[in-house]
Amino acid sequence: MKLPCLLPLLCLFALSAQAQDTFTIGNTTLYATDLVTDSQIPWELVWGGDDMLWCSERKGRVIRIDPVTGDYTTVLDLNVTFNGQGEPGLLGMLQHPNFPEDPRVWLAYCDGQFSVSEHLSVFEWNGTELVNEQELISLPGAQIHNGSRLLWMSDNTILMTTGDAGDTGNSQDLESLNGKILRLNPDGSIPEDNPFGPDSYIYTWGNRNPQGICEGPDGNIYTSEHGQNSDDEFNLVEAGRNYGWPDVQGACNSPSEQNFCAEWNVMEPLEAWTPCIALNGLEYYTHEAIPEFQGKILMSVLGGFNDPFPGRLIAIELSEDGMEVEGQEAFFASYGQRIRDIAVNPYSGNFYLAFNGTQYPGAPPNIIKEFSTSDPAGIPSPVVEPVLLRPIPAQGVVDISVTEGAVGGPLVVRDMTGRIVMEGQVPSLRFQLDIEGWSAGRYNVWTATGASALLVH
Ligand SMILES: [Ca+2]
């Protein structure tokens, strides 16, 4: 369905505006544009100390992206396990907080064709490439559950999440490095004050597959962790604590779980999701550019097998002491794609999302998008207003009101999967849109000066 195109010039304008999407979050408008469209399955996004955006890709590359143009160079290409089916490959990445003065970059990756191993190595940045690999830790890897998120702690140690590698027996075994969070010194040695003594990397145990980690308010450390069929978990990390897997899923709420939790001092999640929604990268958003996100934990969500919604970003609101989840709100599900990770530009507060296509484990498209509070295409929109739609929900015909700047400009309607179902031009300040025959559901109506959700009955 297309609206008549009366002015050719404005219709061209409408076409060029399709490269971006706008989202209204409270009083903030976000403009989304594709930054890199040919990523080889982006896994970790890091805002670099060199003011470039770094990305690890599951197929083995580390790319260094100009955040303005999206141009990138490949600074490392590792020979990793990647068969397109499972979950191994190049995964976690961490820069030294004083990068590039301290040139060290840590990478977690899996290799081995038949028997997968997981490695944590440190490399050096020579201004062009990552060189001088030094392996610090290796442990069993698998086709599934390899953890691998990395975090620099304020005490100058590093946390590394590991997965149970598909063997549930690993997580409660203090002799195994799988199903744990490990703590190490930057040179790979074991910190003397580790909770299980100076001979053990183990920092927490009873983990299944944590794949998001961040430092939040007051130095609290949070993880996101995949559950099996229930209870994806958002956890507060405390040294030495047992997180219960495989004996406990989510809260300690069945009789057998309560016994186990009492015996092993199990830490319950701050929040859990059933059915699983497949939680991933975390970022604590502190910038004032997006007041609606400020002070919240942003969590990448892939979208689970029984999850009725696609991938999305969830903003988690914490209590003042950071010990409870007080609210959550989901964004960007309209793309219908799995969101793997997030990084924030510390200057502008703009952020970047790594999309891993529509299907497990990494179907195309694999795109890195920028979400900016300023309009990168330069469309003038000093006052951003919502589009008014009546009635709610609508049936047959919907009345639409827009502000003056939108008249003659583009009109785009997308469905929840992000697919454009209608594009054309705004004919006047008030007009009617024929939605007869549209399937019931939620749509997004977008003009040059604002956007609103359209609910069709
Ligand atoms: Ca439970």
C-alpha cells in the first residue's frame, strides 16, 4: 500500500530517510542508523580508549570502527571454532582502562575442531594490529555455554565468566573452571585474596552460562545469565557465593531448592524471566543525554525459543542501594532481531547495539547500529512531537494528526518485525489512513517530526 507521491522532490527525501529509524523514549528522540552492515557476527562491543569502537566477532575478527563513518580495519583474525551451528568462536574482549597508553587487550575465544577449548589471552596493540598473544587461562569449551564476558574491576583484577560447557556437573565442582566466574590478575596469576584461596581462580560458582557483566552503582557487579528452560537470571555478584545451578533455577522456591540453598548459601537472582528470553551484554548507562536511561542497567536480549517477543533492549531500574530490581522496560523489539551487546559513547551518550540476525545462533543480518540523540541525516526537527493517532486501538480507518514540520515529509509504518508495511508522504496536518485488512497488532508510525505506536484491533 502506498500513498500518492505528489511532489517528486519530497518523495526522494522520503526514500533517503529510510536508512534511519526514530524512536521516542519519554522526551528523548533516538535516531538509529546502520554503522557496520557486514559484521561477521558481532559479540562484544567496546568503546575504546582510542575513541574508536572495537568489536569482537564470533568468526574470529577484531574490528576497529570509526564511530563517525563506520569504516573499519581488521586488527586481528584468529583461527577459531566456528561451524555456524553452535555458540563458540571469538567472544569476550576487554581493553586496559588506560588504553592505549597501556596497550593490552584481553580476548576470550574457543578453538579446536572436534574438542573445543576456551582460552583467555592477552594481546598488545601496536597501533595497527593486536600482536604478541600470551595465553593466560585455558579450560574446556563446547558447542554451547562458553560464557566469556570480561570485566575490569576497580581493584585492578579481571573477572571472566565461564559456562558449564554443556556439562551440568561442572558448575558445583570447585575443581572445574567451568560454570564459574573467575578472578585473575591482569598477568593471569591468581589474586591472593580470592575467596577459595590463592590457588583457585574461582570467584563465584554454581553458574550456568553468564554472558553479560557490568559494574553498576556503588561498585556493585551485575551479571545476566542464561537459564535452561526457565529462569534467565539477573544477578548481583558476591565473592565466594554459589548461584545454585543445576540444583537451583531462579529463586529458592521449591522444597529441594530451599534445602540446597540453606546448605550452600545460594545467592538468589535479583530478577528472573520465564520463559527464557536469552539475556546477554550489560551496560550501566550514566550519561545525561538520555535521561530515561540514566542510572539504569541496559541489558541486551536475544529473544528465547518460547519467548513471545523478539530480541530487544531492556532498561533495568534498580533500587537506591542497587540490591533490588524496581522496574524494567523493553525497547527496539520492532527490529525483530537478536541483540547481543551494547557500548556507550562516553562523550555524546549515544550508544551502539550489536544485532545478531533473526535466528539462533547468528543468522544474518549482523549489523552494528548507532542510536543517536541528534539526527545524523540532518533532517530539521527542533521540536519532536508524537504523532497523534485516534482511536486506540484503531480499526478500519485511523485519524492521524501531525505537527506542521511533518507535512509533505515522509510517512513510514513498520510492523513489530521492523518490516515496512506502508510508505508515502504526509499530505496534511490531519488526515486519515485506511488500515482495513491490516492484521491486529502493534505498528510504528514515523514522520520527520515524530513517531507513535499504532495499535490495530
Ligand atoms: Ca527456583
